[in-house]
Amino acid sequence: MQRSTNASATPIMTVDASTVRHIARLARIAVSDAEVEALAPELNNILGWVEQLQEVDVSGVEPMTAVIPNALRLRDDVVTDGGIREDVLANAPVAEHGFFAVPKVIE
Amino acid sequence: MSGLTDLGIAAIRDGVRGGDFSAREVAEAFDAAVERGRALNAFTVETPEIALAAADAADKARASGDLKPLSGVPLGIKDLFATKGVQTTAGSRILEGFEPVYESTVSGNLLAAGAGMLGKLNMDEFAMGSSNETSAWGPVLSPWRRNDGGNAALTPGGSSGGSASAVAARLAPGVTGTDTGGSIRQPAAFVGITGIKPTYGRCSRWGMVAFASSLDQAGPMARDVRDCAIMLEAMAGFDPKDSTSLELPVPAWEANLSSDIRGKRIGIPKEYRIDGVPAEIDEVWERGIAWMRDAGAEIVEVSLPHTKYALPTYYIIAPAEASSNLARYDGVRYGRRVAPQNGNLTDMYEATRAAGFGAEVKRRIMIGTYVLSAGFYDAYFNQAQKVRALIARDFERAFAEVDLLLTPTAPSAAFGLGEKSDDPIAMYLNDVFAVPASLAGLPAISVPAGLNAEGLPLGLQLIGRALDEQSVLNAALAFEERAGFTARPEAWW
């Protein structure tokens, strides 16, 4: 299949290695140098491909927020759940004394 | 009684009700088929005892005259649905060993309707894929092979690949799937079965592992239209636990099934004729158009001018939502944890997510993080949400003229494992015909239309107005009657 691309549009930005490291940091995913090397062109390909959206005239169009019109419901402000600490902790990789346990945060 | 696995949902339900066989015999037959079918890698967990327990309950219910809508019907459940006490991984290593303490609304609805569970079905990791090759538990094999005498392993499609293979190979009479951008319809087409994605909001997303919340929707996959109608009725319904669940009664889709579609207007979107799509896709589309004409429908050409922007729109919105949804996998509350020696909390997050997520999931999280990051939000995400509104408007305008749309489901028949896995965008193009209806939240079904020259199934898609699943199912039934699709893969597994 042919890809529709928009060669004439100016790219918003090109993703380089330092940008990949920055995004990975924001996403909290550790990446090796080799992965950064591989990811930069992959992300550029995908971002270059989605860039064709810039050519669409969207003047006067509101961004979609719900595909099917549906008002958010309100419920009574009462406790409807709780008292299930063991259930909540049941799948924790490490739980101690009724809490989730994590590496020390404050030295 | 291996003949029992040849029966679909309606036949099993009616046979148990009529006393032609017991629910236990059915469950035993499918449990055995699941075990024999292990070479397909369709199941991640087998739960024969749960299927048997439900069957025994069904046999008791029959004796006491207390049968439920799905009593005696064993089903497969996609591993995206949280199942109480049964490992739920969404195809990801990061959820290895996760045993939910609750049941998803959709699987719970099915169990409450009397159905049994044969096991959890393999899938692309977090439903991100179109070939089931991104699963942490290995790809699912399609039961189909090309008729060239070779044994090339083919994909059943994705992300509901295990679901598709299980039904096509007669390991289950029906299964749940989920569809974010084609994940029910494309695999259904690849293996010659029927699958419907209902209107967004019909099925509760509560307890469904989230990928892209504004798009994710559950639906049934089964051998025919009636079976899909039966299952969808049991799955759907208002759920206060999902804020996007539609507060509407569930229509009696099965009782109202009718293949009389005389006078219906069916649109053929001209923008779905895309360069580079193999001729066999156009041919099967023309055959489908002729069948709809034969059924008394009026065929009308329509235009959906923003179609070409649907895929790029999807590949901004879906990764953006995924990057947000998947932030929850932090190694703290559930799933895997990788904590480097003497590392701090951030090191733990980063190591956990690096080890737990596969390449495609990381790629999409990174794309999503990028398009949502400071300075790019308007250019990418907001622009995509505006184009999405235009895509939905295209459909609205078309549905002012026609009742349904008929299109191909996928741009090709099933491809071989490894053929597209090194090119993300080539893989994304699989969903070119499926994604627009997802972006607009519309009900859409894939029905088998025939075999190509290589002996592989091809499917066509019917898209309907929001909430009009009945018209979609009825037209699909008329289609099914004319297609007369009875081909099935020869058992090699």
C-alpha cells in the first residue's frame, strides 16, 4: 500500500537522541544507548507520517471530547466502597504492615 | 462427542435447553479441544474447571427449570478482561502473575448469564498490534494455511488474535474481543469468523485493561451473526462504574434479527478505494455489493472526505491516551517490579517499565508522551482531536443519506508471521478501513465474504449509525445468507 505523506509540510520538529532521552525520562522508561539509536528514526518516521494532519483545515472546529454525547453523571456523596485493604494489597510486589512498600524516598 | 465443538452458541444453548446433550458434555468437548489446540498458542491460561463448574450449574438449572440466556455455553475471554482469581496480563510481562480480586463487568455479565469460561485468550501486548506478534507470550498462529502446500505460519490478526484463532479452530463457540482501532474486526476477517464492535459505551469498560479509553470497546466474536447478537446482548448494559457507559436499555438484538433489508440504503464510501490494495479486496467488495442489492438494498456512493486522515489521527490519540493509562504500571501496586540495587524510586519505575513493556508498547508510550508534552500538545493532540471531529462529521453527513456503509474490513488477507513486524507503519495500515468507525464510536461488524486465491478468508465490514446495532446485525445476516461461507481450516494442530 502507498503511504500518503506530505513532503511539503515543514516538520514540527525532528526527534534527536537527546529528545528521545528526554521523552523516555518523562515516560519513566530506562533506555540504553542502543535503544536510543534505534528509537530516534522510528519515532521520526511515525511523527513524520502523522504530520500530514497539519494540512487539514480545522478552523472553527472544536476538538472532540466525547464520541457519543453523554453527560457525566453525579452520584450522592457517600462512601460506597472500602474496607478491602487486603484485596488492595493482594497483588503488590512488596507490601509491609498494610502499606505498599517502595525504595527509600527521603534520605 | 467431538461433534459438539462444531456447534455455535445458539445451537449449544438450544441443545442444552432441549436436553439433546448436557452442558457438561459440551464443556468437556471444548476443554479437550482447547488442550488439543495448544500448538496455536491461543490461550494464555486454561480454566477447564471453571467451564465444568458452569456446565454443572447449567445442568442443574435445566433440571429445576431455571436456565439463563447462556446456560451451558462455554466461552473464551480475552486476556484484557480482569477475571477474578485468574491471571490477567493483557499480553504483557509487566502483569505476569496478576490475579485480579474482582471481575470485569463484561466477563461478569457473561458468567451471570450462565456462560462458562474455557480460559484467557492471548493478544497483542495491551492490545497494541495487528498480528498478535507483540504478545509477551508469543504469537498466536492462525489455524488457516495457504493452499500452496507450504506450511507458512500465518497471523490470525490482532489484537484479539487468540480470540480469533480459538473460534476459527473450534476451540470455543464464542469469545470476547476488544476493539480500539480494529482489534475485533481485522482478526475476525483474517480467520473467517464474525465479530462486532458495538457503539462506544454499550459495553462497560470497567475491569478491562485500558489502552485508549475514548476508543476501547468490547464486543463478541463468534461463528455467525446470530451468535454475536446473543453474546452482545449478554455483554452490554449500563454500568455506573464506567463514566462513559450509556444509560440505555439493551435492545433484544437476537429476537429482532431479520435479514429483510429491502429498501435500506447502503453507502459505498469512495475514499475507501485506496491505491495499492490487492485486486482480490475490490473483487470481494463488488461481490458484497451485489449481495446487498440482491437482498433489496439500494446501493449509493457516498463520500467520507477525511478518511485518509483517520490513521494518523488515531496514531496520535491512541498513543496519547495509552501513555497516560499505562502510567499506572509502576511496580508498586501490582505486576512486576524491578528494583536496581541501591536505586531510588525513579530508578525502580524506570527499570520496571523498561523490563516489563515490549518494544511496540514502549514506542507508543514514547509517541504519546511526546505529543502530549509541553509545546507540542496543540500541534499534535489538539489538532488530532479536531480532525477526529471532522471524521465523525463525515459519518454524520453520510448517515443522513444512507442507513449503513459497506467496506472491506482489512486491506489484505492474513499475512505471514514476521512479514510486517519490522515496519510499524506498514503494520498500522492494516487498520485503515477499521479505524474511522472507531474514531467516530460507531457500531461495525466484520462478516466472512469468501476465500481468496490462496484459500484464505476475506471479510467485509458493515458500519451503522450510533446505537443502531440492529441494522448492522440485520444487514450482516442478509450478507451471511448470501455469502454462504462454510469454509473452515483443516485441523493440523
